[in-house]
Amino acid sequence: MTEPAMPLEPKLRLAGLLLLCGLLVAIVTLTWNAPLSFLVFSGIGGPFIFAGIVVYLYSLTNLHHN
Amino acid sequence: MTLPGPATLVYAALIVTAGLVAIVAVRPAVTATRGGKIFAFVALFLLPVMSIFAAGFEHVERTKRTSFCLSCHIMEPYGKSLYVDNPQYVPAAHFQNHRIPVDEACYTCHTDYALYGGVHAKLRGLRHIYIQYLGTPPAPDKIKLYTPYNNRECLHCHLGARSFQSNAVHMAILDSLKSNEMSCVTSGCHDTVHNIDSLSKAKFWSPER
């Protein structure tokens, strides 16, 4: 039995929003010249971007349901 | 005309990527066509991966800057020691005469010129951040090197230089210097380094801007 597939568009929106958050964090931390900026970049921005990419790739695997 | 620096290119890449991602996030219907799917792949996968690597690289490069090291309050006296108006102070003489890149003064002398020197320097930096924010940072005058200063870092530039080779003392003890049997900075020859304890009595050089 297969799970009902989530429509593609909300997944793309979610992926886009996660990526936007990550990119925003990356831009802000690059303007901030302090040791903490690297930690915020890698601890917050990186996971957001990684999650966005994973959601996007996951949406591709379910394309046939749509 | 000057070319934009790497930082400008990274900012541009991040902004362009954010713009393209926003298009897909606002109008996911653009992916209905074949061209739209390719666009989404570029906007949601290729460009973010490239941008995050570029931003990470820029962050790592920025950690080499003198201003980055001196952004911690604890490092202020060490930064001040670079402006002492006395050529006996080895870091000051190197910094003021541009014998090292002034924008990367700390990194140039305090990284190991070995295969993983840069990696070790970054790991030590992460430890410093941990101590700064979650531990108890020591007083500036209590800061010590993890290991005695390795002559390799001096010889990286000085070995083979005319001023170094023409000094008979250097040549007579060269093997001892190479093996660290004698230290450049603690064997009584070039032993005035940052010496932050004596800064209150020192005169300072003020560069013309």
C-alpha cells in the first residue's frame, strides 16, 4: 500500500521557503564580521539550505504520483 | 576599473539564487513545463549547492583576517602590540614593514606551515570560539601557545633570504634552528614578541591613513 502523495506545489513552496531562509542567513552572516557569524552560518543557514534541497529532491521522487 | 572581489561575487550569487528560489516558491506552477522543471532544478538544487560552498569558502577565508582575530576583546592587547614603535618587537617589525600581509598578520605567523596546518588552525579557532562563548576565557596575559613556537614558521619565509643567509650566526646554528633545538624566539636572540605586559610603557606608531 502506498501513502497518498502530497501535491507537488506545496512541496516546492516549502523547499523554496527553507532555501530562502538559509540564503538569508548566509547573506546576513557574511555582513557580520564576528567569530559567531560562522557558527550561525553553519549551524542555522546550512541546515535550512540542506533541508530545502532534501525537500526538493524528495518532491522529484514522488513526481509520478502527480 | 577594478574587478569585483570574491566577497562581492559571493553576495551576488546568493542574491541571484534567492531571487530565483523566490520565483519558484511564489509560482510553483512554472515547473509544469519541461523548461520550468530545468529552471527549478537550477534554482532549487544547483545554485543553492554552489552558493553555500562559495559562502562557506568566504567565511573560512575571512577567518584569516587580522580584523577577525582582533574582533575578540581578549585579543586587543595583541593587536595593539603590532603598533609598538620599537623594532625589537618582532611582530610589530613584521607588521609595520609589511614583511607579512597586514590583512592576515595573525594567521601568517600562527598557522603551521605543514600539510594540515590550515585545518589545525581552524580547529583551534573553533575551540577558541567555544571558550569565548561557553567557557571561561583567560586574561589576555595568561594566553599561552599550545606548543612552543616552531622555528619552521620563521624559516618558511626567512630560509634562503639574503638578509638571513648573510648573518653568520644564523648560518652557524642553522641545523639547531631547523631541528628546533634552539628557538628563534626564546633563545635570547629575538625574544621580544608580543610582550603585552610591557605595552603600558611602550610608544606606538600611528600609520598615516
